[in-house]
Amino acid sequence: MSLSLWKSSTNHEDVKASSPHTQPDDKKFDEKENSADTKGIWNWKPIRAISHIGKKKISCLFSVEILTAQFLPSSMNGLRLSVCVRKKENKDGAVQTMPSRVVQGAAEFEETLFIKCHVYCNQQGNGKNLKFEARPFWIYLFAVDAKELSFGRNSVDLSQLIQESIEKSRQGNR
């Protein structure tokens, strides 16, 4: 996986077309902004717990392999970068790589991060079709030494990855 989010000429429509599971979000992330997005009764924990009644709870362990961040400008040489993966709605269970210095426009990580989470689903129709509740996660690069730098964030829905995996296993592929 190559993280080249530094490019300012990235066309967001091209990124969406190339990967249906990731959605870039270039807004600077702020806890106040996040709390404004979560207003409403459905994000209150007791209501969410009630909404899961009758659904199957699947415990999952995802692995994310982080290799390099490439095509960084030479002005970033010497800067320490790290990659973080966390739930979109809160910071519980956030994991990040060890910081890596940018050398000649690239930061080498070569780490595997593990994320534990629960996904809820309903059976539809004949019992073979499962409808998963969305489980969005943020994946982003950040500068350890300069918190004011923003490289953008990508949202990945892990429930879609589970759905694809189930469909492939039914076809006999892994």
C-alpha cells in the first residue's frame, strides 16, 4: 500500500473511481467537528445497543500492512512520520506505526497493524445473504514532530471488505 497523500494535484473523483472502499477526506480533523457530526439520538450508546438487538455480532481481527509513504517532497526529508488506523466515531482501539524518518522522499514503515472490532449483520432472504452495518475506519499519515501538518484522511468501510471476502469464499477463492 503506497500512501502518497501529499500530492496536491490529486483529483478526488479519480481516487473514488479507483477504490470503491476508500473515501478521501481532506478536511482538517478536529474533535469539536467530530462531536458535531455525532449529534443525534442514534449515536447515544444505549440507543445503539438497543438497535443491535436481533442482529448477529461478528468479532473480527483485521491486519493492515503498512509498507512505505512515497513521493514526498524533498523539503520533508528528516521529518518523522507515522500512520494511524482508528475507528471513525472515536479514538478507542487506535493503532499506529512506529515513527519513520523521511529519506529521499520516502518513509519506510514495513509494519503490520492489527485492529479488533465487532461488526453487526442481518440475514436477508434465504439466509445466505448478509447485510452488514457500516464500520468506517480512518487511515491517515501524520507528522510526529509537526502536528500542524495535515496529509488528509481516508475512510475505509471494513464491513464491505468482509462482504467481499464472504462472496469470494463462496466462489471457492480465498
